[in-house]
Amino acid sequence: MTLPEAAAIWSTLPVPTFLIGADDRTVAANPAAEAFFNLSERALCRTPLSGRLAAGVDLANVLARVRANRSDLFVNDVGVIASGGRQVRCSLMAAPVDGGDGAVMLLVQPADNAERLGLGRQPRAAARSAVGMAEMLAHEIKNPLAGIAGAAQLLSMSLRAEDRELTDLIVAETRRIVKLLDQVDQFGKLRPPERRAVNIHNLLDRARRSAELGFAAHMHFVEDYDPSLPLSCGDADQLLQVFLNILKNAAQAAGKDGGTIRLRTFYDVALRLRRPDGTEQPLPLQVEIADDGPGIPEAIAGQIFEPFVSGRENGTGLGLALVSRILADHGAWISVESAPGRTVFRVSLPAAQTTDEVP
């Protein structure tokens, strides 16, 4: 986006939008931002925008990455302090402004505005209701499906070979539906994490080996690990599921032609997550999983961690939603940066206090 293009659409944008200068200071705020925060543009420009992000996202790091990579960056599930001190769950989209000498346009998309704006994202309460309804239907549908599959298999015994193709299709489709319902059950019945000190590199190695033997056999893996990383604090099985789901997403995005998945770990002492009570949780352990696939479709880029949102045909949209839920239960953080040819999921985790079980 160029500066003239930004100026042309500035006042018409229905979501709070800021123009951030090269020095990370707010240069301008549109009318929607003034209404959202109940402050004038002048007042919004006087105070740092980072102070209004209750979730403690490192805004300076987000802006630096947008400028360095010259690509959009999405950050989901950010608590933003709006007018009256109320906290609103939002998604952030940062985009570089061509010819703006390092300027970045930052859009703050409140979750309850997404459906009205036609962006395809349900409010979080509605998403929970949808999952609850799906759980109930899963229990009611599984038994009839088993009967249908059994009847089709019995029927196939008395059919000619050329007619058995239809009964095979019935059996295959019922099994596919049951598999989907099992995923819904898994999402709805996720247990609280059993936190212990865990070695992130061991979990990544297990996830990589499993992927190489299965869904990512066509992919090439590159590892760039920081061997000095301390242990993290979390549920090993659930964190393994997080890494497997992200790897599966990368492998599926690459298609049959394959590609490269890069696994990187490093330490970032600056990243902290601000809790609702005002305290901050350090999240220094960083895991990046990058692929060279086509990127996340723009239409769903801001909603990929919501249930039932998928960019693939016949996709369930539950894999990344489960990732988001597990990490939220761990007090961890996930962000994604995507452009054609490069998509990076970054998981930020706490360090363990001891090598024993951590409550």
C-alpha cells in the first residue's frame, strides 16, 4: 500500500486504524479509532499505542518485523483497553506503507465487529456455542453412522464388483465423518495441562520424526536450534500436539510437490504476556515453524485460530483452533506472519522454574 492509497481509504475504514511512523510513534488515527477509544486523534498520537494492549504483545517487535520483511503481519487474540477501561478482544493487522519511510498501518479489528464487516469471523462466544452444538451432535450422529457403515458392508457382499464402488463410497464417507466428529470431541474435552519441566527440542524432534514418517514424508526439514535454551514449563503431550498440528498445516499447504519446513528456536527476553490482573508473564522461549508454501489466504488470515475456519477444501478448521486453545491454557502465545512463499508460526513459551514438576 502506498501513502496516497492509504490516505484515500483512511477515513472510510470501519475499524480503528493507526499510522505508525518509523520511530514507532503514532502519526495519525482515523475516526473509527477516535470512537473506539473515545479520544481525539491528537490525544491518541500523544500516548504510546503499546500501553493500550492489555495482552502485552511486543508492538515494537511486530512493527520491526513488518518493516524488515516488507509483508503483512497478523496477531490474534489481543486484549485492547478501549474507552471506559473495558478490555476488548481484537486481532491486529500491520502492513508496510510503500514510500512511507518505514511507516506502518495498523488495523485493530474488534472480534465483535468481524461478522458485521463480512470478514467471516464469529465472536468468541458464538464460536464456543458452535463447538458445544457440534459436541452434542457428535454423540447423536456416531451411532447411526456406525449402523449405516455396517449395513453398506453387508450389502456389498451380495453385489457385483462394479456395484460395490457405491457401497465402498458410503463406508469411506461415514468413516470420514466419524473422524471429524472425533476431532470435535477432542477439542471440546481438552483437559487442563499437567505442567512439568519439558525439553522443547526433544518435543520438536519427536514431532519432526512423526511427521517425516507420515503426513510430511514429502517435505524437507531444516533445523536451527539454540542448544542453550533452558527447559520450558508445560504439558509435554499437549505441546507435542501443538507442534504436530502446525507441522501438518505446513505440509498440507505445500501440496504434493513438497517444500521445506524450517524449525528454529531462540531466546527473546523482551517478550512478556500481560495477565488480566496486571502482572506480566515472561515468555522467553521462542519456537518458529516456517514453510515456503503459498501462504494463508487473505480472506481468513485474521481468523485461522477460530474453530471451523479453514483454507483447505474439506478442512475441519479445528487443528489451529486446538493449537490456540492449548497455548492459551499454558499462558503461552502464538502469532503468525504469512506471505506467498513464506509462512511463519511463532510459539512463545515460559521457562521452567525448576526441573521438577511445576504447579
